Amino acid sequence: MAVDIPTRRRAKPKDDTRLALLFIAPALLGFLVFMIWPALRGIYLSFTKFNLLTPPSFTGFDNYVRMVQDPVFWNALKVTVYYVAVNIAVQTVVALVIAVLMQRLTRRTWLRGIVLTPYLVSNVVAALVFLWILDYQLGIANKLIAATGLDRIAFLTDSTWVIPTIALINVWRHVGYTALLIFAGLQTIPETLYEAARVDGAGEITMFRRITVPLLRPIMALVLIITVVGSFQVFDTVAITTRGGPVDSSRVLQYYIYDMAFGRFQFGYASAMSVALLIVLVVITFVQYRLTRASSSDLA
């Protein structure tokens, strides 16, 4: 006589979807309210004439036509690209050198803290401090230059010096953070590769060129994307130190957008330039991502 043996039912895996959505909800709500909605609102306003005093009136592509014909816009874009080129070139090289030195010489935690310290300073505070340091008459930098018998330099009032000066101010503030990002990437490179290279007689420079640079490519791609997008959004330093001068030589695109929106209350035109900047950043990010092959690694 056969006896039926009851089969034990397998317990269903616990579904944590609702709990996950509960934890995600606050961040998602903030993202929708403070990022997505303003972006959509800005795109809509770019097709209107709006000055806060009257309701937006639809004008089609008039703002974009005006933007294409606006020489100040193109000058602001040119100045911004110049600033980005100087800032990225100097910041990336200096940050890479600092990161490699920390990796090869010492990995002390307190040293990383010192390197990161300038990043903890507010943009506005940093700009104010350097405004005083670089003042033509009273700044300590020019006093030291004059003490050596050289001519004083109008760092923030000369069209030749103003953009490199602003770029170096922001390099001072951000280079530590960039260096730590690169330093984190260096930690992913196996030490055995360097040991094998030393056995083969490779020096530090050779190992840097043949091992560090190729294997650091995905991290450098990420760093470049972050720093380029951030550099295109420069505003605080210009607003505090030069306000776009002298003669528009430091009028970057973000400051021009701000001036149009909150200085002249032409929110429709300012929104159109903001959308144009968004498109430029999307294109640059996509090109960087593809050229640097950021999604793949030579370590695999």
C-alpha cells in the first residue's frame, strides 16, 4: 500500500520591491521636483517671451534665431571654451601627478585630507580670497612681484590674464578632489604588474607610460567627463572677481545667461541659451564617452 508523503513547498523569495521603492521615493521626488521639472519648464520657456511681469507668450524659435545672431553669445561661448581648455589641461595634469605621487610614495590618510582641503572651501570664499591676493595695488601677489623688480600684473583686469587666472583659481580648489578620484582608480591596478615590470628592468617613467596610463583610461574618462561638464558651468568665480570684464573678456556663458535672466529679466532668451548649453554638454559627453571607450577596461 503506497503512502503519500507530503511534499514541502519551497518558500517564495521575499519580494523587497516595495521596501526599495519606499527608500528611493524621497530621492526620486527631489530629482523630479528640482531637476526634471525645472529642465522641462526651461525648455518650454525657451520658446516664449517671458519677463516675470506678464504670462509667457509663445514666440516659436525667435529666441533661438536671436541667439544664433547674437555676437555676445558667441563671444561668451568662445570665452567658455577657452576657460574649459585651460582649466581641464592644467587640472588633469596636476591631479594625475599628485595621484601618482600619493600612490608611489605614500598613502597616508592625513595627506589625502590635506590634498582635499581646498575643495572644502566655498567657491565664493575662494574667489574673494584670491580677489584680495591678486589685487593690482594691494594684493600680496603683486607686492611680491614688485619686490623682485618685475612689473605688476593685472591678473583680473587684463584681458590676456583674466581667463587663465580664473582657471587657475578653480584648479587650486578642485585639483585635490580630481586627484583623489584618480588615486582611487590607481588602487584598482594590481601591484603585481608593477613588480613584474621592475623584474624586467622597467623604470618609473616606463611603468607610468606602459601600465598606469593604459589601465587608468576608464577612470580618466570618468574624471574628464565630470570636470568638463563642471567647467562649462563656471559662474561663482566670475561673478565675484570680474563680473564678465574687462570688456566681456571673462563673460562666460553661464554668467551671460544669469545676466539675461536676473539682470534684464529676459527669461525666455536665457532659457534658450540654457537649452543650447545643455545640448552642447550632451554632445561633448557622448563624444568623450565614445572616444575614451569609458565602458571597457584593459584589466578584463
